[in-house]
Amino acid sequence: MSVQTLYTAATGMTSLQTKLDVIANNLANVETTAFKKDRADFEDLFYRNEKYPGSQDSAGQYTPVGVHIGLGSCVSGVQMNFTQGAFKETGRELDVAIEGTGFFQVMDPSGRTVYTRAGNFSKNKDGNLCIGSANAGRLIEPAIQIPQDATAISITPEGMVSVRQPGNNQLTQVGQIELATFVNPEGLLKLGENLYGETDASGAPTLSNPGQTGVGLLRQNMLEHSNVEPVHELIDLITTQRAFEMNSQAIKTGDELMQTVSNLRRY
């Protein structure tokens, strides 16, 4: 009796555990601004080929099928899903959602440019626009400074940032928001804190103003919700749990068969 059953089923349990971790992370980020859900992809492992298709039998005929026994499964990758999340109106003038493709550019404290879909802007003590907490030090790129005496801020769908100041009824432009796009956004590296990093898989960013060359538009006073669908995730959670249980049952059955064989006596 081969122990291969135990190892094969174990690979299935390991793969499904990874999928459970992915689902748990999706559910944990249901309320995370502009979060993009992940999906675990599987592939089968190597095969033990005991007979190849097309082998000749004793009569000289070619066999139509072979004998190959799989050795389990593994996770081939975890893909991000960049479908648009729902919009939530906040009424806050520094909340901006991207409708369509594109990422905001922000400068990390280390000096590296990173990317985000979360447009919950704020101002630091100097009036510079930041992403998220003003204490994080991640300034939007290119830099945009809001005058201290600004009484209103306007951000157009095309990314033009203007302010109204006392004694002036006309809006004054103070900056232009640019969006970055990637040939393969699924190749971006998730850094946490709603940030993504450029990789060789994603390719270099292309910078454009919103609304140009297929880039998305901006929506002021709104935020993009996570694109996680809790009902679908819960269904996926149940089916994954059942698959995990079936693999554990295969291990139990294989162990019982090995025990039966080891208990055989010759009379």
C-alpha cells in the first residue's frame, strides 16, 4: 500500500488553506476604501506516468490512453480583481473617487513613488495634499498645496484642483492631479495601507490627466468602496471548507487502508 495518498491529499489541504487565508483577507477588508479582492488560482502538480499514451501493447497496437497518477495540487498564484467598487457619497470636499482605470501617485517617506486607489485626501500643516493620515507623510504627486485661507476646494472630473479665497469670487487653480496606469495592474505589489508598488510584472506607469487616453475620471465628495461581495465570499468559504474536509477524509481513508494492510497475517 503506497503512502502517496497521504502526501497527495496533504498538498490539497495546503492549497485550500492558502485559499481560506485569501478569502479571510477579502472579508476582513469589506469596508476598506478602494480595496481590490484577491482570488487564489490552483494548478495540478507532477504526474507519475506508469504508461504513456500511444504505447504499444503485446499485440503491437497503440494504446489510446495511458496510466498517469497525479501527485496533488498547488497554488499557482493569487490574482487581484480590479473591477470598479461602488461609490459612496461622503460630502467631504477632499474625498475623491476614481471612476475607471488609474491610480493616484503618492510619495512614500522613503522617497519611492507608490500608488493607490483610495482618494481620502487630507492636508498637512503646510497645506500639502496627502493620502490618508496627514501624519503618514505621503504627499500626492505632483505636489498640490492648498492655501491656508481657502474657503472652498473644487476638484473637477479632469483632475483640476481650484480654490476660492476671501475677496475673490473666481476659482484659482492650484494644481493638477495626474493618474498612473499600468499595462498589467495585476502585477502590482500590494504593500498594505491601500498602497501598491511597481514591479517588473506590472510594467512602468504611464502618467495622464484624468479623462485622457482611456484613463478614468475623478468624482469629488465620493469614495470608492471595496469590490468584495460578502455573499460570494461566504459561498466560496463554504465550498473551500468542504473541499478541505474531503482531502482530510482522503488522508484518513488512506491511513485506514495502510493499517488494514499492516494487520494482515499469513496463516
